[in-house]
Amino acid sequence: MATRWGIISAGGISSKFVSALVKQNPNEHKVVAIAARSKEKAQAFADKFSIQTAYGSYEEFVQNPDVEVVYIGSIHPEHHKLSVLCLNAGKHVLCEKPVTMTVAAAKELFALAKEKKLFFMEGFWTRTFPVFDQVRRELESGTLGDIKMVTAKFCVNNYSNERIHKKELGGGGLLDLGCYTVMFADFVFNEKPEKISVEGQLSESGVDIGAAITLRFSGGRIASLVYNTTTKHGDNAATILGSEGSIRIEPPFWAPTKLSSPMGTFDFKENLGFQYEQRCVRECLQKGLLECPLITHENSLNIMGVIETVLNELGVKYDFPYTV
């Protein structure tokens, strides 16, 4: 039986998500409903992707018995309340990153999902790419020796999403782009950092333009992370440096197709993007899992913990419930 998806938000990220979803086997995935802030937006989205039902009300949407799992593609200040709405209605949830705006909000969601016995996953699609599967094999094999350091950079020139500059919409570089670098450090070390240091720059509107973050983990291991929304991008790669070898994930590391390592050079030319994440969700639901082993609730909490600390250190304050 096909996994029956419902979509919240008719914005750009939801459009990309559904574009990938409808390319998959219809016997495995089906989009049954879309909800947006207005019925007109939802209907236009439904017409574009041949979705049967459109809603201008999220409350009506979650009462649809055909919806099995909801993809939340709204702006991140809305993630908490929309996730609560879906979970209380008995729906599994895949929520776009960042899962919330604070650790407290994320903990509340994960506790609610556990209480309701529902699957909940933060949508860091990178963790499901074949390149990351290969990196997992390398790390498990020990070919790198002792891991000493990781680096990651996400720098862009004149980032086109205007929302990123608007504080009232949860803008800022870390929540949109820099979070991928934090995710990569968590992927390698899989623990809370012992120390977080940051130097960065804010815009006139009070959101972060970019920063250099240093995370120190147990055993003196280091992550050096850089992100910026206004610089001409450079080498947006990620590396893992060990005592016996290193891994380099070629740019863009957040949507990777190539890497080089002690095991060789790998080129996964088939870049299916969201389809890897969608397949992962289906497999988890078929197995009755409540969280994804590729990015667990603990992983999400560790990532959000770094984000929250960095934003505090930079002096970024948002006027939303459950925010920093």
C-alpha cells in the first residue's frame, strides 16, 4: 500500500518536495492533500500536482483520515505549532529543518510524538543521501583511524530567499544554511559538544549574516564550521580528518554526489534529492519505527542545542513563542 502524504504549506520548498514525490512509484507514495494559509493557494498547488484535496485550514486538513504522514514545509517559526496540531490529530510527521526554534520546543514535540506513538523526523535530507551512507561505512570500518577534526562551509553570494533577512519571519543564516554545517559535525561525532565558540556578524535587521563556529568534542576533537549569506561562495565542501586518512565530500556537501576517501573516489551520479528522504520515511513507517535511525531525536536536540547557543552568543533574539 502506498504511503499517503499530506503537505502543509504551498511554498517553494513544498513544491520541490512534492515534485520529487510524484516522480516515485505511485504504488509506494501518494499525495492525498495539501493545506495552505488560503484555499486559493492550496488549490493552485493541488491543480499543479494533481492533488485531490486542498484546504485553506490546517485544522480541517489534519482531520482528513486519508492522510497518513504530513510533510511540514512552512517557515520554521511555525514548525512547533503545526507539528503539535498534526501529532494531536494522530498523524506521523516529517518536519523540515530546523525542527523548531529552541531545544525546549523540540523536546516538547519529541515527547508528544512518543506519547502518541507516532513517527517524527526532522527533515535534514542530507543524512539520507548515498554519499552519507558511504561515509558511515568508512567511519564504521575505521579506515580514518582516530577522528581529529571536521570542517564544513556553507557560503553563498546574495542568497535569493528574501525571508532570510527578515527577523519577523525567523530569518538569519544559521537557521537556514549554517545549520547544515552543525548537522555535519553531529553526524560525525554523534554527541553534544563540550564547548561552543563563535564569532559572527549581524545585519541591520538583527539577524545573523554569517559566523565562524568552533565546537570542541570529547577527546579534544574539533569541528570548524563557517557559513555566510553575503559572500561570494568558495569551496563549500566538508571534510573529516583522521590519524590515518581523510574524507572529502565535494560541494555542495548538503546535497552531495561525490566524495574521496581511503576506500576510493565515489560518484553517485543519480542525485534524487528529496526522494532519498521520502523513501527513508516510508521504510521507517513500514518497520513501525517512531524515529529515523539516520537522524534520531537525540541528534536533532544536539543540533538545536548548538544553534540555540550560537544565536544567544551572537545576540540574535526572536519574538516568537518557544524561541531563543
